[in-house]
Amino acid sequence: MHNNVFLKHMAVVTEKKYCINPDLYEKYDVKRGLRYANGTGVLVGLTKIGDVVGYEIQDGKKVPIPGKLMYRGYDVAELVHDAEKHNDFCYEQTVYLLLFGKLPTKKQLEEFKQYLGSLRVLPPNFTEDMIMKAPSKDIMNKIARCVLASYSYDPDPENREVSNIMRQCLELIARFSTFAAYAYQAKRRYYDEKSMYIHNPVPELSTAENFLRLIRADGKYTKLEAQILDLALILHAEHGGGNNSSLTVHVVSSADTDTYSAIAAAVGSLKGKRHGGANIRVIEMMDDIKKHVKNWSDEEQIRAYLKKIATKKAFDKTGLIYGMGHAIYTISDPRAILLNELAEKLAKEKGCLNEFKLYKSIEKIGPEVLYEIHGKGKQICANVDFFSGFVYTMLNIPRELYTPLFAISRIAGWSAHRIEEVIAGGRIYRPAYKNVCPERKYIPMDQRR
């Protein structure tokens, strides 16, 4: 039998054998995806790193409140506004806070920035041997391979002492933007048949500045562009321990493996379309809306087309208005609010105000349409993914770098969760699965048909 024919045939057979009656999940009270029926997560651990707040308990009932994102007990909005007040980049301070659990003094922050900057350059021959000789169509795949390859360049990769894990994490935090930028350049050269530009990182520059410099042919960017990207990095750096990739870090680290294996697993998780690729779906949806809504300032036209999307008659026919709603945030997503503030400034600089106003109209109308169609339910709001893709587009960042940018930011949170699991975890994750396959009588080879 031809290989393809064999595989297609066995796939059909296998699909039937793997099917599980959905009623059994209810019968055995299974929390599918570690979620309760109302969508909230099953409590599986404790953390001091981050918190996501969307409601408070009043008289025993959940009451929606404006969303808050907390890093080590501090409201991220205060972190962002303090950085804006001093006209400074803040992602590096965010990394310091997440990893060490405290806000740095000015002197400590400057020393930390210098240390991170000194680590951005990749080890000798790494770029040629690990990136250029094996380019990838998908940059997330290449980042994961770069993380695993870093094990071979580490003089002490298996040492589980906290100081050594800290060193490994800081090297990865510093180098993720370089991994992504060089992987993008290799993809351009080998898959897109375009010119490749390899610039060296500049130690004095921030993560946001270095990334923009590395992906652009001329290495140029404006201060506002870098500030907007810095803000996006801050807002994506951590989001509580319950998201899929952070949980992955905890699960893999609990098995007492090395840092590179744990972080590479998290990259694989984030690559998934259900996790890290949401802003790309928003951009694709917006492309479709802009194509079919002739007058972007006409709210009735916008509403009519959103109804078509929500009733599975337009776009990808899933009924989803991408960028609307969140598992925890109800009244507002604080990340979307903060990103929105600078996005308007960038839209003015880039001549994209009409498009920005279209986003704002959909932000307002989208929840109304979903409520009208689906009736009563949890209050919803636009989430950070609704605006982040638009911001990256205005920054002229290619779409294949949207999810890698998420990884460049989230490596900070992953590193903190890795260290937390090593210090405070103590037990390997071992969830239970109920076997629902009945016992069967064995059939000898000569009796099989």
C-alpha cells in the first residue's frame, strides 16, 4: 500500500477509535481544559508573580469591576504611567520586578540594563550554525530551536541552583529579540527570496529599540515607535499563572528538567493558534471588514456587517468577533486601555486616524452586537489583542513576527514562573485521567480478521 493511502486509511480508523462521548465528561465531572463549566480556571497552584482582576466578591456574589493587571502586587498601569512621566523605556524595569520581586532603584536599574545589554549578542558562530544553516518558515519554531540549542553553548546547563537558573533566564530574556529578528531575516532570504540584513545588537539600547533596529534594513526608528513597542512588551510580559504557556513552564519544570527544555516547551505552547496568535486573527478580520464596509464612519454599516460575522454569515463563519471578550476581564481590559492611549498618537504620526476610528467604533459596537444576538451573559469588552495587531501594523512589523513579539515579552514572565516552580513547587504535576475504554478479550494473531 502506498504510504499516503496507508496514512489516510489509518487516520480514518484512528479517528473512530479516539472519539469519546461528550456526555461522559459530564458524567464523571471532568474539568475539561482545567476549567469549570462557567469558564473559570481550576485552582492548581499559588503564585506571587502576577494577578488578573476582573471582578470582586460582594455579599457572596461576583461583581464586575474595571480590569486590573498586577505585577508582583503593583498595578501595571502605575508602572507604565511612571515610565511615561520620565519619558523612559520600562520593559527592562518590568523584567527586574518580575524576576526579583521588587522595584529597582535608579542605580540598580541602570546596572541591570547594562547587564542585559551585554548579553544580547549571540554566542560565537550561533547565528551561522543554528539560524542561517537551518532557517524555518515559522519563526516561533526557530525560536524554540534556538532555546534548545542554547543548552549546547551553556558551560553549566544542568545546574539547578537558583543563581544558575537566574543566569540562564537572563541570557534568554536578553537574546529572545535577537533570536526572533535573525530568524526573520533568514526566512526573508531563504523562503521569501528577499534581501537579508544582519545588524549587531547595541548594548545601550532597550529591548524595543534593538528589535526595531534588527528587523529594519536601515536600522532606523522613531522614539514614539520604540515607546509604543516598549509598552506592548510591558503589557504582555506576564498574565498570571493560569495561561497555557506559563502553566507549561510550571508543569515541565516540576519534572526537574533543565531551563532550556522548560522554556522551549512554553514557546511551543504560545505558538498555538488558541494562545499566541489571536492578534493575527483580529487583523485578518479587520482586513475583511475594511473590504466590505464602504463607509468606515457609518456605524450602521459597521453594525450590519458585525452582525453577519456574529451570525456566521461572513468572514470565517465561526461567529466570533475576534478581539472581543476575555476569560476574566469584563468591564475593561487594562492592557487594551493603556495600548489605546498611545495608539492614537501613533495613528496621527502614521496618517492612520481613519483606521483608528474604525477600531474604536468596533470596540463600542462589537459587544452590543454580541449581546443582541446571544442575549444575557457575561459583560464583555475589547481585549488587548484587538489593538495590538493594529499597533504592530502601524509599526510596519510583518505579521509573522506578531506571535514572536509575544514570546520576546513573555519570556520575562516564563522565567519568573520557572524560578518560582523550582523554589516553591516541590511536586511533579500529575493530573488524573479517567479511562473510559472497556476491558476487552485479547484476540490471538491467527484469529484476527
